Amino acid sequence: MRDRAASPRTVVERYNYELWNAQKYAVATEIIGDEIVRNTPGGRTVLTHEQAVQRVRDLWDTVKNVHFTLLRVVSDDELCTIVYQAEMVNHDGTADAIAAIEVFRVDQGRIVEVWNPCDYDHDRWPEFATERNA
């Protein structure tokens, strides 16, 4: 009997918590497709697997720390939608945050498509508003 692929929720959680937060780049071979189609309101970009992983490395090069928290996760057998907060500390010690919503399409346990805003809101969701001055 063939093993079942990981659920979209599991894949997207691993993407955020293991790849982004913990910088476990090896996990990318398990959870990111050969290509990822990135959809924004103004267009579409196709990234190779290597380019998708490099996006993570590139952000980490610009910050001292980044930590994603998934506030809401809604998933079915193909799509996983997340409402997330990314807290960042820049190299100069200043804090920044990104609040966004993204929808991922997962095929056979690997992310192959994502929809997200073309510009990220540099602010916090109300659940994190008290952390603004922390």
C-alpha cells in the first residue's frame, strides 16, 4: 500500500515553522514542489524549487530574526489558507512585523501554488497589537 501524502495543513505548517522559523532548509525537498506559481493581484511568477528556497535565505540575510505565527488555518484536501503574523528583528535591533493572508495549493504533499498580496502590510493583526512596543 502506498503512503499517503501529508495534508495541506501539515505541509503549510512545516513550511512556516520548520523552513521559515527554524531555517531547516533540508525540509524544502519534502514540502516544496519542483516549481511554485506565486499569484498576486497584479501578476504571476513561477519560481523553481531552488528559487523558492532562496527567497527564505534572502529574507534571513536581511534580518536578525523572523518568526511566523499562524493565527488561523483553514484547509481542505488541496488548499490551505493561513492568516499569519511574521515578527522580525532587523540587524540594527529595530522590530518590524508583517500581517497577511495566503492561500497555498498543495499537490501530493508539496506546495505548488500560492496566492498572496503584492504588498505586505507592515503592521500587526489585533491579536498582536499589544506586542507593538515589546
